Amino acid sequence: MRIGVVTSAYHPDVGGVETHVRRLCAALVAAGDEVEVLTQHTTGSVDTIDGVVVRRFPLTVSASNYRFSLGLWRWLRGNAGRYDVLHAHSYHALAALPAALTNSTPLVFTPHYHGTGHSRLRAALHPLYRPLGRRIVARAGRIVCVTRAERELLTSHFPEARRRMVVVPNGTDPAPDLVVSPEPGRGILCVGRLERYKRVDRVIRAMTQLSAEHRLDVVGAGPAREEWEQLASRLGLLPDRVVFHGRLGDAAFHARMASAAAVVSASAHEAFGMAVADALTAGLPTVASFIPAHRELAAMAAPGAPLWLVNPDDEVALAEALRVAAGSPRAEHGRNTLPTWSDVVLATREIYASVAPPVHVIQQARAGAGAGDR
């Protein structure tokens, strides 16, 4: 099957949507599909990553939250017919609009829906954007939600689309077997795009309640980094107790996970919670905010998985959960019950087949054969 995947950003850009799309595309190619990613970037280019053709169209508007490329619109208007299915990602980015509005190719939509914006301005604009969002939702033959919690939230805003919604949880990769040199103290790993809704500031404040052997490693980039670095500095936690690593390559990130004593996610909104799922797959003790997506992950995880759900606004409770998690052993390998990307691909290909036009095979008669020979 020929699949065009439309997303606002792609590897090496990092974030939950970027990670989801990269892993899904690589798994689809491994299953035998032809996949092209159609995305936006500062400059245009075409390259191949993990067997996936990646077409990057130059940005017309480069605002971080409202990236927009006329080139992507023109490509989809003129070339969408070369794909059997278009799969657009993220309600909260403008790239899904041209996938829905410029062509008639069958469309699958994964909204990664949070229900609101993540700043005062974006939250105020969110209801104004809804008529355009409704057009994407109406155009999609299937809408893929990554948790039941996301589906219920999406249904509350778009009840007319409920029958076209399906739930396919994100997959997890096998935890890499890495041997790394032990680091002093107990490292607590926090991974994700540095946006305010991730609430890393709560984790930084909780570090003041922990002993000096505990260290917070923050991996990721984003607009809130400077603010949080200043907070850590005011609290006397830089540079030894809180370390901002920025973006890391795969090998460096896996090494950081291998050396971590625990993982934390204090996020206020998640459609799924990739960082939590990856940590549980690796057997890492994990502290996560008590939000619907994380509660659903807890239900999917193996009984006894090392997961503590807390309210990050309670600094004392968060610190205590981090202390206990960082002092707990890793879970044994092989106990993970979360879906794999192979599971995701099987379900996703069935969804593609349900919206793509059927292929009719016409068998030609042999020369000289009569109708009865057919």
C-alpha cells in the first residue's frame, strides 16, 4: 500500500507526535508498505530515514506554534492521488488542514487530542479553530485515538464523529540492552518537549525536598527551557542537582535511560504518554501525573509495574514518590504487557484497508479461449 503521512514535524525534531510518527512509519515500511512523510521545515529537502522517504517543504510561516507551508499545500493539491491513503497527524498543528482540504484521497486522522491549547493565547484560539478542526474530523474516514480517554474527550467536542473513531494504543519498542558506567547518585529522568504544560517546574521544586544524592536529568528542547533553568538556578540546584541535556541522539538517550534510577512525567495533558510507556517497557520505576491517559496506561501495564501516580501540585507527595521510585529496583525484563509497534501496524493497516478503495483484479482470457474457459 502507498501511504502519505502528513505531520507538522519529523525526526530529528523531537516530541510525542514526532516519536509516534517515526516509529509507525518505520514499522509500516518493515511490513512492506511504501511510505512517504510529508512535513515542514525551515528549508526544503528530500531524504530517506529508516526506509521512509521524507519530503520536507519550506516554511512560509515559521511561528513555533503555527508553522505553515504553502509548498505542502501545493504538493497535496497536485500529488495526493499518488497515495492509496493519507494519514494526517495532530489536531493541534496546521499541517493536517491541507491533507483534509486539498484533495479527495481517503484520509485517516490521528488527532493526538488534548482538547485545549497550552498557553493562554493558544487556549483562547482553540475554540476559534474548532470550525476548521471540524472539517478535518468530518473529512476523515477513520479517526485513530491512542487511548479511550482521548476518544471520550474528542467525542465530547465532536459527537457526530464517534462511530468513525477507533482506539489503537501507541506501541513500545523493546528496551535496548545497554551496559553503561554507573553514575554517582540517583538519576531521575524527565523526557519531553519543554512546554509549560509538561510541568517540569513542579519536578524541579520537588528536588529541593530530596537528598543531595538525587539528580534530575531533563532531556528535550522547547520554549520553557530558559524559564526552568532560571528556576533551578534560583533554588540552588544548578549545575549539579538539575542538568538540562537538550536533545539527545538515540544512542545517548538510550545510555541516559540505562543509567537512570527512575523516570518522571508531571504533564497536565497527554493523549497517551510515550515517556511513561517507554519507561515501563524498560522496567524503570516511574512517577507520573494522575491524568486519564496515565491512569489508562497503568491499567494496561503488567500487575505490579513500578508506577506511582501523583498530583504534581503536591510538592511533598511528588518528592516522596520520586524518593521511593528512585530507591526501587527495576522490573524484570519480559513482564511488559503494553502493545508493541507490531501490534499497532496490524491494527493500522486494517484501518487503511477499510478506507482505501478496493483493488479489482481483472483476469484476462487466454487467446482463443471461449467464455466457458474463463
